[in-house]
Amino acid sequence: MTDPIGTRWGKSSRSDNNGGACVEVAAVNESILIRDSKDAGGPVLRFGREPWRLFLRTLR
């Protein structure tokens, strides 16, 4: 998946604690995008907002 122009990626403030091995997350329209921060041009996973909310609730 190609990055939509102007996508604002973010990562956890705790991401520096693990040697740079982290993911970045972006919200685009009705989708949540996830990618490996070390491979910004690599594959991107896309989830709907509700499945993403369920995933986060499960983690907590």
C-alpha cells in the first residue's frame, strides 16, 4: 500500500526503550494504518477503526 500524501505517522513515546524496534500508526479516513518504523517504505497493514478499538481494548 502506498502512503497517502500527507499521512501523519506517530509512534509511542516508549518506542526508544526497545532499540528502535517499533511500529508507527496513522489514521487515514476510516482506516488505521500500521507499519514498521525501520522500513517506512515497506508493507502497511490497514484496519477499520472498530477492529482497532477492539484490539486496543483487548491489550488493556
